[in-house]
Amino acid sequence: EPEVTQTPSHQVTQMGQEVILRCVPISNHLYFYWYRQILGQKVEFLVSFYNNEISEKSEIFDDQFSVERPDGSNFTLKIRSTKLEDSAMYFCASKGGGWSNQPQHFGDGTRLSIL
Amino acid sequence: AQTVTQSQPEMSVQEAETVTLSCTYDTSESNYYLFWYKQPPSRQMILVIRQEAYKQQNATENRFSVNFQKAAKSFSLKISDSQLGDTAMYFCAFIGNDYKLSFGAGTTVTVRA
């Protein structure tokens, strides 16, 4: 069964550094998402992406964050200048159609640790 | 904005027994979809079951079933014949016309041998 893959599985970065989290969505999917889960807390929506542009973003997704689909297969989340509070598990998800009932398929996540 | 509430932070169940996880949500929309996701210790997010709000029939997926009460805005998950591999955090999630998932805080389920 096709999967969403995320790399790396764990990223350790110094505060203030830039980090790029990578995702390869399922190949025929058109809608892409990033979610964040701070340890012990609920999963939070960050951003959705369709047709090469952001469809929606949450208040968490400030100017420090950006997303890109550089080559038609990868979907990246960049955090420009990381803060301690960016430490979290980041999940990428994708789905095929625009209907709400289509489930979003999640990757295994990238654990981001900011030192 | 939609809110999803899971009032049980932790549940424990004996292997082969049944456990029911509660979830309530708040929305003004009439068409929406509800999901239960499982997050094992490895921290993947795995879809367990989904329910369309316009369907009266409760969804079932093997040992997993839901009790969907639209008027009460309730969406509980029943795990029958619990197995050790069911040990995980379970998240209830809602998606409406804004197409983004809103998650509850999660319920940790521990299956005891």
C-alpha cells in the first residue's frame, strides 16, 4: 500500500538554525498538510497546500514557517530560525481528492529537537 | 471553529475485553466527517475508522466500531476483543468544510495481558 514518507525521522538542531523537514506524499495525491504535535499535547494543524499554493494556515504558521513543493514529489516544511518551542513531532499528510471524507494519510513523523 | 473533546485521558482494559472511548464535538455544520486515529508508541498516525455525518449507520471496521449520535454530537469508539497491539493513543478528529482536521486531546489505551 502506498505510504507517505518523511525524512529524517529525528532532527536535532541548534536554536536559531534553519531546518527543512521533508515529505514524499502518496504519488497521485493532490492535497498536502503539515501538523505538529508537541510532546504530551494534541495534534495541531499547521498548513494545507494544493495546486502549488497554501490553501489555509493556522496562527501557529507564522513568518518563520514556509512550505514548498520543489520538484513535484517532495513537500517540504522549512523553519527559518528555530526556537526552543518548535521542538515537536511534525507530521506530513496527503489525500487524493478534495472531498472531506477522503482520509488524510499520515507519514511516520519527524521528531524535531531544538537545543 | 470546531472543537473536539475527549474526556478520558487514560483507559485500561484486559486483553480480550471491550473498551469504549468517548468523543464529543461542537460544530454548526451539518455535513462533516469524523475519524478515529491510532498513535502507537512509535508515534505514527494510523487511520482506524471514519464516519460520514450524513450516514445514520454506524461504521464498523473489524474489531472497531463507532456509536455516532449526531444530535448529541457524540462519536464514541468501541474496541472489541482487545489485543496487546491495540495499546496506543487514540485521537478523535473532525473535518468540515474547511478541510482541515481538528483533533481531540487523545485517550491513552493500555491493554493488559
